[in-house]
Amino acid sequence: MQTGQWNTFIAQFAALNRRQRLAGIALLRGSAPQDAAVALVESVARQRLHCPACNSNHAHRHGHAHGLQRYRCVPCGRTFNALTGT
């Protein structure tokens, strides 16, 4: 994640209500269930999914690893997940 994207992401926490902030903090601390954390990471990544090698947004689902969905880039053939390159 780029610095500008991180700053925008963090600034959005101010708009959350107390319950949402506490849930976000629990998730970041790792006290939330792993499935919820994986679902959050993948839902955010799906919005701007692109290959970290060639920057193409043409990718297909390609199995799972460590609980995360893997993707294969059609143009270059590299595989990646939602956290690759972060």
C-alpha cells in the first residue's frame, strides 16, 4: 500500500462510530477471528486488484494459500494474493 493510500485509509477511521473503531482495532491487533481478517483484506484488495509484476488487472482465481485467495496474472503468468507487494 502506498503512503498516500495508507493516510487516506487511516483518515477514514475518524468517520467510524465507537463500535466500528473498536472492531477495527481488535481486527488489527489480531484478537478478531482469522476468517474475518482474511475477508476484510480480500474485500479491500478486490476493489483494486492488479498484478504486482506487470500492473495488469486481468487475473484469474488460482487456488488458496495461507487462507488467502491466490490469483494468476493472465499476461505474465505470475501468481499473487491480496497482500503481495504490501
